Amino acid sequence: RGVQPDMYRGKLWTMRQYAGFSTAEESNERYHYLLNQGTTGLSVAFDLPTQIGYDSSHDLSDGEVGKAGVAIDSLADMEILFNGIELEKITTSMTINASASVLLSMYIALAKKQGADLKNISGTIQNDILKEYAARGTYIYPPKPSMRIITDIFEYCSKELPKWNTISISGYHIREAGSTAVQELAFTLANGKAYLQAAIDKGLDINVFAKRLSFFFNAHNHLFEEVAKFRAARRMWAHITKDLGATQAEAQKLRFHTQTGGSTLTAQQPMNNIVRVAVQTLAATLGGTQSLHTNGYDEALSLPTEQAAGLALRTQQIIAEESGICDTVDPFAGSYYIESLTNEVEKEALALMQKIDVMGGAVSAIEQGFIQEQIASSSYKYQQAIERNEKIIVGVNKYISQENTVTPLMKLDEAVEKNQIERLKAFKLNRNQPLVAEKLAIIQEKSATTENLMPFVIDAVEHHCTLGEIANVLRGVWGEYKG
């Protein structure tokens, strides 16, 4: 039914709008706008160079700075991003994976500068590298050192940031890449199982660290299938954690964030997306999500405008305050269709997970290309079904309109990249270069040992080392993964 006995009767889900674009200043303005509109948690989108560990001035960053999210090169950028926002009073989710340790270190360093008690800092870092190899592609290092960084974060946060969710195991991007609902569930929980085992192998107590794991799922248009998927996920995860030794109820619970399906949005008749997002919002909340981001109706065309982002938030608020679904703990309790569909989804997902177990687990299945092939095959079959009109997409292959509608689009200033690079140059000129070199040398030295890297990365960002510099040191030690 959900992770809380009274579910939304006691407290609504966190309305966490995903935002980040252009410069730290512009993203900060959007955050203040969303907070003023009633958002109860922030969710940060980073640009592609930040996600793959390059400073904005790197040649491979050319043309991508500030496009898919906000550009963050240094602690100075992080300070601007959260200007006027007390980290002790807000929960923050950061969608970052390969460079997660560096961005989390910047967030911790900023919290310390604000005088916050780290024991009170709460939020989530995605930190899910396995799905990057399988579906999304923003990896840097090979799987084994990447898993080492993740378990270092587990260990550090369990002691220093006890309220921080150290990983958000993501099915969202697996679904966006073309998987079915069953595959999203199976591959996500298989990855989660791999993270559990890695942490156990490092000597961590599953009853402690499993409480700080969270999940991130997609919500598509088949309302009943999505609800069944969420219900099956909770039941399956409880069995997985018990089998690996979890004895405390809190360590067996599956907590999850949901985002409405980006790949379901259409460029044709974009206003139809408002209805799609509303249906997906119902699926997530009827399925018992702990937090939710709703997409803007214009996101098949551009980054969301302020109007579209505001309407997406209002969608959540209307369903929370006006629909009545929060009046009962479990609106679908006793539904024969939902219960039988839950059983069916679980049965199919378990069969797929058993195949992965035979291969040696999720890491091995990814290295063998099994998960990638399964997703690609499903994506291809789905597109074929659309083209044969077996799968109806309103406005795309049925009820097509010839009317030309003009949708206002978000426009990014072309000077963003130039200005960000100039700011980075100025930042580097005003720092103690020998001290920077010393801190980077320490990371290089420690990365070849089994010591936890987090304290050294935090120290480096506090002494003005940049994201790209830290990532390059680790590239030099571990190399880069070639898919």
C-alpha cells in the first residue's frame, strides 16, 4: 500500500520540480519561483559536461554548456545556485551519477559554509551508475571503480549525513530508453540488489544503509499497469532485502520518487501533454509515491517555460487538494484487477531477474550486453506498433490535426557558454594554485588505495579544485569506460 501507515492522510508526497538550465543565477531564480509557488523540494538538473566530469572550458563541452541543465564547475557556482536558500530547511535531489561524489562534496561544503548541521541535511543524490551503462550513457570510469565511489558515498553519509539518501536507483531512464514496465521493474531492482551486495561486501550493515536507499520510477499512461508496477516493486524489494539479511522493517521498505514520462510527450498537439501528465500524476500517487516531478507540456519542444513549469506543479496540487485520493490510505485496496495485475507484473519481473542472476548479477548482465539488448528490442517493437497503428498516440497516428499551433518556447542566451568560461577562468586565477595541485595529488594517491575518497574530495572542492580537475585525476588512475 505504501511506506507510511496513513500515507497521504498524514502527509502529502513531496512536490519536487526538476529544474536547472543556463547559469547558476538563472537556475536560482527558477528555484525561488518554484518555492514561492508551493514546491516542497528542489530537484537539480545538471548540464551534460557537468554530468560527465568536464569543466565548461573543456573542448568536449563546446555547445553543451547550460543546455540540458545548469553548468556547475566549482564550489563558487554551487554557492550561486543556492543563493538565498538555506540547505538545512529544504530537501534537494540531484540528478548526477558519474560525478556524483564531486557534486555532493560541493553541496556538503556549501552547507558547512552556511553553518548548517550536517546531521540535519536531507535530500537524495542519484548516484546510480549501472543504469548509465545500460540505458543513459553518462558514465566516466569502468564499473568496478565506479562501484567503489558509490560505496564510499554510502559509508561516508551513513556516518556524517544520516538523513541523506545516498542513491536513487533509477528505473526512469531505463523506461525512457524504451523498456516495458516489467523490464523497468526487473532491471531497476536487479541494479538495487547489486548495490546492496556491494555495500555488504564493503562491510556495511544492511539494516543501516538500506534505510537510506531510494528509487526513481517512471509513470506512463497505462494507469493500472503503473499502479501494479509500484505495488509489485514494494513487495519484491521487501523479499530482496530480507534475503540479503535485513531484519528491520525500515530497511525493507522501498521508497521512491516518480517523474512523469518524458518519452510519452508529443511535439504534435503539445497541449494534449497536459492531460497525459495528469493521468501519470494519478498513476504515481495512486501507486504510493513519496515524491513527484511533473513534466511541462512543452518539453518535447524545449526546456519548460516558467508557465509550463507552473502548470505542471498546479497539476500535482489540484490532484492533492481536489481529487479526494488523499482521503484514504489505499484507494485501490481490494480491486481484483489491480491485485491480479500486480501478481502478473511481479511474476514476469522475477523471471527476468532470475535470468540476470544466472549471468552473475546486474553488473555482469550489463557487461554482456543483455540488459541493453532487451531495452533496444522493446523500444524497436514499440515504435513498430505505433507505425502499424496498433499502438495509438493521440495527435500522432490518430486524431491528427492540420492546424498550426504556436507554442511559446524557452530560449537560452547564446552568451551563456562564453560567460561561464570567463567566470571559470577568473575563479582559477584567484586561487592558491600550489595548494590546488597538492589537493589533487592527494586524491590521486588515495584513489589507488582502499581509503574512503569522500573526505579528500570535500577538502579539494573547499580549496577550489574544479569538477573537471578532480574527474581528470581519477581518469588518469582508472581510465575511461568504452561502451
